Amino acid sequence: MHDIRLIRDDPAAFDTAMARRGLSGVSEEVLAIDEARRAKIHAAEEARAAQNAASKEIGAAKARGDEAEFERLRAEVADKKAEIARLEEEARGADTRLEELLMGLPNRPCPDVPDGADEDDNVELRRHGIPPEFDFRPLEHFDIPGARPGFDFATAAKLSGSRFVVLRGAAARLHRALAQFMLDVHTIENGLEETVTPVLVRDEAMYGTGQLPKFGEDSYRTTEGHWLIPTSEVTLTNTVADEILDAGALPLRMTAHTLCFRSEAGAAGKDTAGMLRQHQFEKVEMVSITRPEDSEAEQDRMTRCAEDILERLGLAYRTVSLCTGDLGFGARRTHDIEVWLPGQGRYREISSVSTCGDFQARRMNARYRPDGGKPEFVHTLNGSGVAVGRALIAVLETGQRADGSVNLPAALAPYLGGGSRITPEGAVE
């Protein structure tokens, strides 16, 4: 959420930032509601002062036997009491409208974020590795002979409908190995604290990280009112909601491997083949809570953590800076890491690493206390470290061989009992 004081102080700068997100003239509406709210509060304060003054005079009028003045003052106190109640109710209504408006506005992009309309305007920052070349036509993951038995879409459709998969055998084992590998790297080498969180959360948690109020249709809600998390960014980040942290405790760096759930409401007809875009999937998420002055460097650090996972797996990738038109609602800047998928012959997103500034912290009231100072809002960052299912796809498609087997990354051997390949028949050996 945005700081109303910054909008009051420089509405033109705020409008410029929102214009980069495709919104125009936002500050006028915000400030009109804010001015009306403040006017009601001021009027209520004046009415209360008049009520207090009249209340003090009532006793004096009674003491001197001035019944007419006594009754007039008593009526004035009653009128002021009713006026105060009305004004305070109107102020609360304006405050609610202001909060709803501010809650629905996206974060201000960093100055260095490229302007653009959509993903075609994203700016490539760097590439790593060379996309592999094959002396045969590379297949998508679900068509590779050795991997095909592991993808049971028919049974998943019987159980749950479209965009679900049952993983079996080598595919299931490789999927588990990838998640374990990522967690070990992030906890043992990158200094993140492994965390196990719920996958059901209250409204407040979804508001805190920006999934609500605008994007409720993209997530699943239970009949009891809980939400299935779209990513453990929601739970990890909200662990500091309503907290005042010690400056010495920062940065907090957390990671979690969880199921994630997305309705994909706006993705009808996209990536329906295979398991690239599913309603239920798994991610190893990274979240950092930092002091404001440290968040820029932390985003670069988190991006490198995600890139390193792909490098250890021998996967070609590129890193791009998202343009304003492709930037997520709560992000100030996002680095997307796109892995090369030989079966599609293109790069596809496997991680997004975003810095949110104090945008989420204001929504969650998450603060820290600088040494000897007043509490200030923390900065929050999140990123995939990485999407497990998409890593599975990339490993299979990159390692496929003409005979239908799949060569597996050496980094995964300790998690596969020393296995280095999937045979054409679908066994890990």
C-alpha cells in the first residue's frame, strides 16, 4: 500500500509513477477522499470542543437558576453529540474508501524499470549457457519415451479435471530429488532458513502480500473462507505481519517447499499440453525481509541464488528485467529467469525475483526498529528458487537422447541413489 503522506507531498510524482503502470490522474481521486476525510475529522474535533465547552457551562447555569440557559446548553450538548457521531461515521466511511482505493493501486516501479506494454518489451540482462543442439527433433517432456510413463494426465483428469497431473515412477522420483536439491543448496550454502508453512491462509495474509482485493479470482477459496496459497510468498512474508523487528535480526532469509494453487483464471487456452501450467504445482520459494537500504543488493543476491540452481543443473537460461506493463502488482522491480526448453524451442519463465520496497510491509504493518530510532517499515523481497515442475520439464527436455533415454544432471545423483539417467523404459539407473 502507498504512503498517503507521499501522495500529499508530491502528487505529480505519484501520478507519473502510476502512469507508467497504465493509470492516469490517480492522485486527484485519492486526495479528494483524503481531504474529505480530514475535513470530517477536523469538524468532529471542533464539535467536540464546543460540546465540552457547553458541558462546562451547564453546571454554572444550573447553579445560578437560569433554567432557560440550562435547557439551551443541554440541547446544544445533545446536538453536538449527535453531530460528532455523524461526522465520525462519515470520516470512517471516507477512511474505508481511501484504504480500498490505495489497496487497489499497484506498486510504484523503480526508476530503472524499462517502460513497455507487455512481455515483448522486457529487457534481457544476461544469458548463461548455450541451448543444446540435437541430431534429432527434440520432444516435449510428456513425449520423451523414458519420461512418458511418469506423466499420467488421464488419471489426474478423472480425479480433478484438466490441468492436473499424476506423477509416477522416475518422474515422481526426479521431481522429489529436484526439490530436495534446491532446499539443500538454499539452506546449507545460501543461508536461508528452511520453513514449513500452512497452505491455507486467512484473508489478511492474502491482503498483506497483494493477492487481494484485486486478484481473488486467480486463487482458490474454501467454503470456510480460507485461501489456498498461490505461493509460499504469502505465508513466509506474513510471518512478520504486525511485528516490530530488531534491526540486528535483519535480514531474515527464508525458504519453503510447498504446494501452490492457482485458478489460472486469465490463462484460458494457454499451455494446456503437459505440466507447464497447472492448477496445483510445487515451488521452492525464497523470501527476504530487509532494511530499506539493503533491499537493492538483496534482490541481486536472490537472483544469483536462483540462477545458481539452474547452472548446477546444467540448464541454459536468460535473465530479463520486466517492463512496467509486465510487472506484477506488488513489485517495484522484477528479474525473470527464463530456462531454455528444447521441446518448445524457446525460453520459459522458471523464476521471478521481485523487490517490493515497503509496499507489502505497509499492508502488513511489518516494521523494524533502527538502533535508537522510531519503528520504520521493512522492505520485502520474494523469488522462486525455483519452480520444481518447470525444472523437471527443463531437465528432461535438455537431457533427452535419441534412444528415448534421459541423461540427468550430476548434481542430482546423491538424491537418486547415484542414478545418472532414465532408461528408455522409464527406470532410473
